[in-house]
Amino acid sequence: MNQIDNEKFGQFLAEVRKEKNMTQKDLADKLFVSDKTVSKWERGNSMPNVTLLIPLADVLGISVTELLQGERLKKDQTLQSDVVENLVVNSLDLSLQDTIRQRKKNWIFAFLISVGVVVVEAILLTVSGISIEEMGDSLCISLLMLLFACWLCIFAKDLLPAFYDSNKVDFVSQGIFRIHMPGLSFNNANWGSVLNVFRIFTLGTAILYPAICYGCFLIGGFEMWENIKYPAILILLGGLLVVTYIVGKKYE
């Protein structure tokens, strides 16, 4: 299978751009992207989105095949259709990988913000006169949710093995993360959405639970919190189950 060499692609792109007497900004403006994006392509750090391949090739006056191969075709040279197809498929894979990496960075950022919010909430609970013992359950739940969120946002894989797409599998195991949902088949069409549901749930619960705790103490004191803390987590878990099935089935 013909693999795309990012560095070769970038060097060829820079070479042809310079032949056309264009700066990185000139090329970027024609494609409606930033010059930093073009710079990343030329350094081999990322690949253009597949939708930009034809416009990019047109601007440079070369074919998409030459662009992906990182070299000009000799006169009268043609490539077999399967070679061209492999090049296009690989460009899709690289574009997808770039997208996944960017989304991963966004989720890591969201996780760090959530940690900061929980720390602020713990400080507010303490200065408001609530003892560590009284808010202990709230902080334990938040820490547990942040632990799972850490795995989901940083370490969880956004793509499942290929056999999930050709078989009905209702179980996923990744490190400390286990999920088994009878009646729901996991595959690469729905896994990303399901994973996002779990990320939102863990981060949201980590932030929301101390807020509920604080609200209960303001309204009805420690007794109200004792009466509501367990039903609250059951309601949240029930909501997670329902939403996961809905989202999973929608994209299954």
C-alpha cells in the first residue's frame, strides 16, 4: 500500500509554492486558511483536510496525485487506479488523525479547567463554614469523576479496532475504562459520540455535585444534603445511561 510521507509532502509543497513565487501567506489566502496552517503542512506536522486537496493542487498547478506522492509524474506516466485510491484513502486517514489530535487537545483543556473549577468550589465550601466531614461525600464524588475524566479526556482512544465495524460488539475495554451495554453495538460510527457523552458526564458531575452540595447547605442545611446526595447521584447515573443509549442508537 502506498503510504503518504508527511515530510516529503511538505518539502514538495514548499518547493512548488516557491516555484510559483508565492509566500506561505499568499497560498494561505487563496485557500482561506492561515499561514501557520500552511507552515505546518510544509514542516510535515499535519496534512490538509481532504476537501482542500483539489483547491491546493489547482493553485499550485499540479495534480492531486502528484501532491500526495510528493513528486511530479513523468510525462506520459500514469498510475494504476488502486495506487491512486490508496493515496486518497491514506490522505483521509491522516486528515482524520489531525482532527482527532485537535479534539483531544480541546478535551484536555476542558479537563484542566474542570479541575480548576472543582478546586475553587472546594475552597468556597470551606470558607463558607462547611466542614470537611460534611462536604466529604461531595468531594469524593468529584475526585472520582475527575479520575475517570482524566482517563477519558487524555488516554481513551477515539477509534475502535476495525472488527467493531464488522461485528455487533456491546462491550468496550480500554485500560481502567469498561463499558458493557446490552442491546447497543459499538462501532466507529457511534463510539466518538458515546465517548463524548461520558466525557461531558464526568466533567459535568465533577463540577455540578459540589454546587448541589453548596445549594443544599444554603437552603436546608446539612440535613437536606443528607437526604438528597444519594438520589442526586442516582438521577445523574440514570440520565447517563439513557443518553448513552439514545446517542449510541442514533449513530449505530
